[in-house]
Amino acid sequence: MDTELIVYLNNILIFDNTVKEVRERTRKYLIKLHNIEFYCKLFKYLFEVKEVPFLDFIVNKNRLYINPVRIETIVNWSKFKILK
């Protein structure tokens, strides 16, 4: 895996092939953040989840897709009616 970390504003995604590797990477990055005096409120974060919302997408180990909530209005549009 070439990429192990994605950061966008206050969102951080850490991923790898096994839970053990993810735990190691998470620890490594939390230590790095601490060393530059960037502190996290850990209760605000999700750890070891199979799927996570990220921006307007859902990310899991198999794919990245648009969050269904974001397109719900379009999917539920009623059919057009021809008015005479």
C-alpha cells in the first residue's frame, strides 16, 4: 500500500491491511501530533471502524462512494408530469 494517511483540514484517515498495522500507525501519528503540540480530543474520533464518512463520501476497504444522504433528494425526485 503506497498511501497510509489522508489528511484534510481536521479529518485524518489512517489505514492499512491489518488492525495491528493500523494501531501502530495511529500511535505513530498521534505521537507526531503531540510532539508538535497538536492535541486531539480522542472522544471526537472513530477508531478501528470498517467504514467511515469522509467529506461527502463513504470509505471502506473495498471502495469509495458518495454518501447516500447527499444524493437522497435526487434519488427521490418524483417523475416529471406534462402539464397542458
